[in-house]
Amino acid sequence: MDSGHPVALKNVHRRRAWHETRRAEALERQRTHRQESIDHARRLGDVGRLVEDDVPQGEQMETGFVRPLASSEQQQDAKQSMRDYYAGQLMQHEWMTDIPEDLGHDWLVLPRPEGQRCLVVASKGHTMSYSKKGVTVHRFTSLLPGGCPQTGGKTDAITVLDCIFSRESHAYIVMDMMCWAGYRLYDCKSEFRMYWLCSKLQELPQQGRCGQNSFGFLPVPFHNCDSGGLQAAYAGPVPFRRDGLLLLHREGHYDLGTSPLALLWKDGRSSRYFIDTDAKGDISQLKPGILVQFSIGTDGIHLHDGELISADLTPIGLANQRRGHADISSKIVFQHMARHQPLTVDMLLASLSSTGTGHEEGMVEATA
């Protein structure tokens, strides 16, 4: 493929310095600041939290504890507190607005499925999934460690996954693994997590289904981000509809919060939702807030070494109050670029060709 975008490439390279600095700082934080000693996985797997939404007031829980009657306001506060807790357990990916200098050597690339992103927690005989806002999506049994009575007898048999639920496949596509059978992976490198993910899921019989009302778990295919790997992730056969690509730095940990070591990228071929549209399919205005939405005016946005410093904003009105979170700045920049100067797959391939590709000492590619 031919890049053919010299002006756009020049602008992309100008944005690199700031992003490269942020990525280097993120890697350094991982080396010097290990995750807090609090066991996130164990807290996520607590049965009382898992069943709280599903047990009416005054009825007996599976632990034998009878929930006391509470006022409607107390119930709502408790549910919102629990939702906020689960909503903070997924790593937030940034949007790709520059091309990393080490793209061909230190990054992995994954096809991203279309669907609903969910946190999946299997513990003490139950499997629960939660939306990005912390709302319960499904409660079922599975063959994940801790996910059904047969595998949930041990108190430490906890599994925590970052998934996308595909309605077409009636399955969860597993994008990352934070805990498996009590073994914590938050502080492990992305490359290790990906191989562990594929290895463990392939060992599950029946794709992890347990009973008629269960769902399968499929590992996402991943590749070294060289020319061949990028094209395989971009256009190779996959058992789901694509919604762009996810790129992970090989040494990145699974951080709770926004990480510059995990990047989302889309174009019109790899995603039906490349440019945000409204319910009618018309191109929508950008939404940089939870409560209020704005349009970007004729003066556009202003960057300094890749960092968003100001923008020509015009208030439109209230945004959808069910969104949960405001758009991060990298998404605003990405959507602005998508309308005016998109970062194309040809540009990504051109950067790989110009810097050399491959990770000679790394592991080989893996597919589902």
C-alpha cells in the first residue's frame, strides 16, 4: 500500500514528542510504583457484591445473610456506589492520534470486536458481567475458574476478564485477562497476558459454556505489529464484526484508568462507527462532556506538540445523561482528525516500512 500523505505524515510526526514522553513516563511508573497491595480481584469476587442487585430487600442471600429493609434512597445510594465501583475496574484506552516510533517493535495489534465492552467476574460459583457504567449485564454460570459450583469451591478461585459481548456470536470476546483462578495479572506485561489468555481459554471445554443459559468465551487473535500482523488484524478473517483495532505496548501493565500504552484506531473499512453519528445516521457533533455537548467551530482545535490546549467550542445543549463518562481528549482529537485529516492504515504501514518491523526475540503470533 502507498501512504501518499506527506503533509499528514509531517503533522503526525510533530505530535509524536508529547505522546512519546507520556508513554515513557507510563512505563517508568510501572517500574517504580507497583499496584497497591489491596487485592482488587478478591474484592471484585465478593459474593455479597455480586448478588446485591439481584436479591430483593428482606430476602435471604445465598450466603444465608438476610438483607435488612432499607429506604428507597438508601437502596439507590448503595446500588450507585456499587456501580461506580465496578465502572472503575476497566482500563481506559486512549485514541491513536500519532504513530509511535517503536510501533513495529514494541507493540501488539488486535482486531477489536463490535459489541458491548464488559467486565466479567467469576467467583464462588457465579459469573457476572458489568457494563462500562457498572450496570449488571448478565448473571450466569460458566466453566471459568470460580464461575460455577463445580469450579467455585475454593475461595481464591477468582477470574476477572476484560471482554466485549458479541450478540451475533452469543459469546464474550476476551480482550484482556486481569486474574485467572486467583493468579493476578494486573502487573504482568501485555505480551504475557495475551499468551496466557489464549492458552487458558483454549483449555476450556465447550468454550467455557455451562448449561443452556451460558455464554462462550473466545480469545481475541493478536499479532506482532509488523506489516503482516497489522494487515492480518485489519483485514484477516475473524469470527466477529470488526470495530477498529486495539494496539497494546508489549510492556504495558493493566492499569485502572486511562493508559497511553493502549491505543484505539479505526477507519471506515474496519468499523461501521468510524465517525460518530446520531440515531439517524447523520454525522453528530463531538461530545466532550457528560452533561453538556459542544460542536467544534471553524477555528477547530489547537494542539501544542500533540497536546490539546484549546478549541473553538459552541454549546449545543444537554448530552445523553446515561453516557456515564465524558469523552477523553484523545477521542476528541481523533474524531476531529477523522473528519479533516485521518490517520490512515496506509500511513501506519508506511511507518512500519520506514522503521523496519518485527520483534525478532519476541514470541510468535497467536490466533483464536
